[in-house]
Amino acid sequence: MAQNFWGDELPDTVDLPPAAPASRLGYGRIDFEKLPNTRDLGGMVGAGGRRVKPGLLLRSGTLGFGSHADISRLRDEYGLRLVVDFRNLIELSEFPDPMERIPAARYLHAEIFSDHQVGVTQEHEKTEFEYKLEAMAQGDPTEFMTLLYPHMLTDETGISGYRAFVRAVLDVEEGAALWHCYVGRDRCGMGSALVETMLGVSRDDILDDYLATNFYAPIELTLDSPASRCYFEAVERALEPFGGFAGYITGTLGISEDEIAAFRERCLER
């Protein structure tokens, strides 16, 4: 039976990526004290075989859980200049990001599911949206999440949120950009897939990076709803009419090829 980072046993039903490549040990995990799933995209292989520069692009869970030392490292060691928060208003009101301690960083709230939508949020009261999906899934939690995932990118709220997110990441000229949801798995995972697609990372490496959250998310959250290959594939099917992740970025989100080329020049090693 496989184990997570802390040695907890994971059921065979939890999808896990292969061993991390030597160029990105631990799938880029940074050894923060209280941010277990904060990971650096540095070392991933992008367009033309060029690797992503370390220290520029970070994916994470809620920063509000970070220790004093964690936040100081993000500010001083990484020169954090952008924090994108994918959570809804209820979530961020419960555990706000400590932006007062990172004064040089811009904060962007890029909501992916509104307060009226439930599924990957930490809310407990069901809404009409959740009831509808549960009815469609007939009580199967895996089927429920398989149906839910495409909504992150195809619903109006998600399109607006991811468009704002990608634009903000492209606008960063120096220092690091960080994006997160609650755990750093679902909304953050799809945001990471968009960034990695722009960098020219292969589909298999994008999938592995998404699944790596199952190693680092707290066990109680991983067992409740782990990252899953079938969820990722559900998004791929949903984006086929858009031209896949790449077509979604240029078509739906309105990002130009020139902007993508400039992003690669900034973030990929020569």
C-alpha cells in the first residue's frame, strides 16, 4: 500500500503519480512548516525541452495556515509579488490570507465557484447546484466530482476567475506568483494545468503534477476527495470543443500567442 509524505497509508483507490523526476524532487514541494502542499513548478520540462525556472511559479493551499516563518520565506526568499486566491467569499473570510505581512504582493480574488455553488468548497449547507449534481451522480461521490470538475472551467464564474488569474500571472515582471484554493488540489490544480500548458509542459507531466497533491495534502482531506485521473480526464473531454487546454486559453480566456511566447521567455531557462 502506498504512503503519503507523512507515512500515512493510502488506499489503492487513490491515484498517485510515478516517482518524481530528479529535476523536480518531491514534485517541487517546499519544506514549509505549515504549508504542506506548496510546490514550485521549477524544474518541469516546458517548450523546446527548456525547464521552468525555480522560484517563480508556486502552487499552494490556503496561506492563512502558514506559520510566521512560512510567510516570511515567501516574502523574503521568493520575493512574492502576486497571490491569487481561488476560494469563495465564505472560505476566505474564515481563513484570510495574511497579506499585511506581504506588502509587496498584489492580492487577487479569482473566485471559481461562487458562494451559491458547493462541491470543492468547505461549506456544509447544500445548494440547488449541489443537489442537482448529486442527483445526476446518484449518490456516487466519484461520479459527483467527475461531473463537477468541468464546471470549474466552463461555467461563467470559472471562466471569469481563470481569465483574471492567467492575466495576473502574465503581468508579473519580477518575483514569484502564487495561486491557491483551500487544499491546493482542485481549483488550484486546474489553474496549474493552465499555467503549465502555456509553458509547453507535456500532458503527462501536467497530470502527474496534479496527482502529486495526494502525497502532500493532509490525509483526512485526501481520503475525502483525492485528486483523480478520472476528474482530469473529465475536464479534458469537456474542453475538447474548445480545442483542449491550449484552445481554451487562447480562445475562451483570450490570451494571445505573443503573450504566451513572452511568458515562456520569462519563465523558461535558456
